[in-house]
Amino acid sequence: MTDTATVTDLLAKLISFDTTSRNSNLDLIAWVEDQLIPLGFDCRRIENSAGDKSNLWSRVGPDAPGGLVLSGHSDVVPVDGQPWDTDPFDMTEIDGRLFGRGTCDMKGFLALCLAFAPKFAALDLKKPVHFAFSYDEEVGCQGAPLMIDDMVERGARPDAVWVGEPTLWQVVSGHKGIMLTKVVVTGREAHSSLPHLGVSANGEAVDLMALLRDIERDLASNADTDSPFEPPYPTLSIGELNGGTATNILARECEFHFDLRCPPGYDPNEILEPFLEAAAEKDAALKARFPECGVEVTKYTDVPGLAPGESNPAESLVRALTGDNALRAVAYATEAGQFHQAGMPAVICGPGSIDQAHKPNEFVAKAQLAEGVKVFEDLIAHLRSV
């Protein structure tokens, strides 16, 4: 019998791998393979271009289209500068809570998958069960698309994808998409008392950031009050800003990053069109003064949203297992939108609360893992009956 203690032990092992997105996840992937291959799982790595990170696509059951994908990411966010009370990579239990980086987001779901792997392997499956463990979800869902493409190319398109992000086992039907953009303004250094001899990259960047703030306010003032999302409008925020070398030097370079999160139905490119036009105009004007100056805009992540809808077999399955029939949509982005865009119906549901994600002293309650054991036992019963 699979119990909460088994899941907890597996979670402790997963937490011990520091898979912060800047690091390799290959040690974790190799360890997971060691758990699955002896059970008869077919394991396939889909690596990044550098070969230092990998998705792991594991299948048990027939090599055929259809079936169920249980999906989760292996990477975690940094702990740098956070005031942790325990070692974030040595899971610690305190008062029924399991503390560690990734306990909530989202290695608890991975631990459940691994704990029940022997039971999946023992079933006489008519359709396959897949584990899809990705890399670099936390830095823009960069790993999953390669795995999704591989599934499509190999004719393994599933009937349903279950993404186990933390939702307190509540079913989430939709999420916003996210577009991440980097802007680099290149100026010309000069003494600050002689601004006509140079270009302040910081000053030019401020103009562009002010336009983004105007767009942000306009989006909020035109919110769709019937939207299930909170907040019910696209959000735009400037998250990083770096520029300049000294107070009395015109800044040679200024770089800033911003994210735009749109509910399904909004076109992020259309929203950003005024900004992109202004950036192009400023680029031309700066180059006319000094050829080495200019503005470079790079979109480096564009994750589609997941739209709540009818006739979603993934959602129907998870609702049947959890008994939850409420409609929910969330503001954060997940890999569910990427699966769904590829024609693989997806739903989000898993242990822990998103309120604990990315914080110091991140934790998942053991009761959430115990509830997960029951949900997975019901999943085994369902698969046995079909």
C-alpha cells in the first residue's frame, strides 16, 4: 500500500537536489530514471541545446496515442537573500508541515507520481500513462515545448494532461498567458555636465518605461468585469532594471525586463504595439545622432493562456477524482497552456497552496500529501476500470 510516509520520503529526496533554474537538473533526472526503469517505464530524455538540462518523458503501458499525462516541472526558484529558518534543500518537518524549496512548487506532485509508479506499472493498461517532468518552467516554461513537440512527432498525443501545480487540490480550469520581454537601450557616455555630447541610456529608457506604465493603467481601467480572472485584466509590470556606472556619467547602457500577463482572448502583441512603435522610433532617432546607440527589444518567453471551456476530458477526470465542481482561473502561467495549445486538453490541480510558492520557508502540509494519496488511489481505481 502506498502511504503518506512513502510520498514524504520521496519528496525529501527530490528536495535534496538543488534544481534552481540556473543549475543543471540532470542528477535529479538520473535518479528518477533509476526509480522508473526497473518498473518497466520507457524513459526518454529531451535535452536543452547545451545538454546540461533535460525533460524526462516516461511512459508505462502501450506505445500508442491517447492516455493520460501527469506533468510537473523539476526546477525551483532561487533562495538567494531569503531569510530561511531551515536548510531549504534538506526537508524539515515542523508541526505537520514539510519545509524546503520545492515542497509546494512543485515536487510534492512529482513525489506522488513516483510513489504510485509501481501501481501504474502493475495495471493492465489499455492506454498509456506518461510522466512529463520538465526543466526551466520557472524561467518562462522553456523546457516543456521541446517535450510536447517530441510527443506530437512520435504520435503519442494523449487524451488528457494533468498539471500538478499547487492548488490545494482544487481544480483550476484556466490561467493567464505570459510574455517576457527584455529591452536594452544603448547610449553614449559623456560627462553629465555636457549632455549634448552623449546620450543617457537611462533617460531614454525612462521614456519607454513611462509608456509601459500608461499601457498598464489603460488595461486596468478597461477591465472586463465578467472575467473569472483576478485581477480581471492583463497586467504589465517592470520587474528588472539596471543601468549606469556613476552619477556623473551619462549611462552607456540601460536594460529592463517586463512581463505581460493576459487572460485568454487578449493578443499581447496588439497590446504592446504602441510600445514597439515607440521603441522603433527612438531606435532610429538615437542612431541618427550616434550610430552605436539604439534600442533593442527581445521577446524571450511567450506562454499561451489556458482558457476555461467545455468538453475538456482532463478537467472531467480530475473533477471526478476530487469531487470539485467549482470554476476557477488563476493569474499565474503554467505549462498547461502549452499542452492545450498543442491539442492536448489540460487541467491544473495539485497539493499545496500557491501562496507558499517562491517564498522563504516554503512548505507543503502533510495533510495535502495524504489527500493526494487518496486522489491517486482513486485514479488507480479509475484506470483499472477502463
